[in-house]
Amino acid sequence: MSNSLAFLGEIGMYDVVLPFLLIFTIVFGILEKSKIFGSEKVGDKTYSRKNLNAMVAFCTGFFVVASTQLVAIINEFVAGMALILLIIIMFMIMVATFHKQQDADGLDLTKWMTPLVTFVIISIVLIFLSAANWLDVIWAYIAFDWDSTIVGTLALLLIIAGAMWLLVRTPKEKKSDS
């Protein structure tokens, strides 16, 4: 099995073929959905311009795989996203373990959505920063170049943002006991 994976790596499956297919599929799907290049009417049916969409997606895919730096970022980012998906699925399994059996609709995770979405957004940002090698630069700046001016400015901005939120928020209506 490891020989097969090594062979696929040698022929460029992970550095050329898969990144190309990923970018081609995403760009083609976006172009098909958005119809940026318009559509053409044949008889009484309207079709998207698949030939133009495919050429743009094809060229974009090749431009991406021509850059080894972009391919490395994509490979690390996709691997990190797969890990995040696995973590979320395992979390949902653990939550389901401690809940009573649900109806036909399955487990209701609505109360977990805000923490899960927050976790996913923070994870995506950190994975991208790490894949682009920016996380080390940011951490080094925070660890060694942080000074009181920046801390004071950030504290002031947080206080202003908090005050604005308190002033413009809409209060929730209280439920009356009847």
C-alpha cells in the first residue's frame, strides 16, 4: 500500500493532478452558478457558456499548479480542513453519546452551532496563516515587538466597540408569565 502511495507521489498525483482538479472544479462550479460569461439560448432552452467556463477554470487550475508555493499552501490547507472535519464529527459523536435517543430527525445540535462555527472559523484562519507561513511572523511580532502603544490602542478600540454595541443593541423582549 505504501508503495502505491509513493508511486502516486512520484508521478505528481499530489502536487499536480489533485490540486489542479480541486481548483478546476471550484472555479468551474462558481462560473457555472454565477453565469459571469452569460448564457446562450438554443431553441427554447438556456444554457450556460460551459466552453468559456471550462477554459477559464482550466487555465486557472494550471496557473495554480505552476506555482509550487500555492500547491504547498493548498496541500497543507486541505489536510488541515480534513482534520477539522474529523474533529467536528468526533465531537458530534461524543455529544450524541451523552444524549437520549432522538426522533427520526436525529440529534438536535442547534445549541452547539455557535461554538462549532466559532471553532471552525478560528481554525480556518489559523490553518491558512500556518499554511502561508504567516503564523510564525505574527507570533514573533506579538512575542517580541509588542509594546504599550499597541496594547493601549487595542484596549481603546475594544472599549469603543463595546460601548457602541451597548448603545445600538436592541434589547430582548421579556417573556411574560401568564
